[in-house]
Amino acid sequence: MSANVESMFYVRETPWHGLGTKVMEAPDSEGALIAAGLNWNVVQEPIFTGENEPIRGYKANIRDSDRKVLGVVTDRYKVIQNHEAFAFTDELLGQGVRYETAGSLQDGKKVWLLAHKE
């Protein structure tokens, strides 16, 4: 896809690349995750060599919805789930803040959320 967009939503005004799902009203974080195609979790799993030996100190980040490998990280890497990353802004909704767009880039390796203060 152009602009490396895997999935996304936008409110009212179509972005320059024309991709994503249009919604007329800004959703809360749960609705934003669904509209943007981000209602999945990351699970960490051990990695093995071709000889089935564990590769110590590293894990694979895998999307639970389709088992897509998002990357390889060290054991110290802490996953922040999409719902955790978005939920903090719910406290601001109704105080002049609304979601404008959210989505994923590069096959889910990067996610974003854009909120706007009116």
C-alpha cells in the first residue's frame, strides 16, 4: 500500500493517500482500535535455530490475530499493548480533545494515534 499504511481510520476528511476507513464522529479508544484495525495484542515467544535450539536473550513479537511476526527483541523489551497506549487519552475526550486518525504502518510494526484539541 502507498505510504506504508496497513490499516487506519480517519474522521471526516480523507487523507492525501485516500486509504483507510472513514468515520463521521470521533470514537473513544475502544472504537478507535476497532476502526483502525488495531484491536490485536502482541505476544512474545521464544526463538529457535533451525536445529531447534533456543536463542537465549531474544524473543519474537507476534501479533495474536494472524501470527504475523512484528520483530525480534531482547528479553528486556516490554510490550505496551495498543489498548494501553490509547486508553490514557480517553480521560481527555469530552474536554475538547478528539481522535482524528489512528492506524498501523509497515505491516503492523508501527502504530499511531493522532488526537486534536478543539
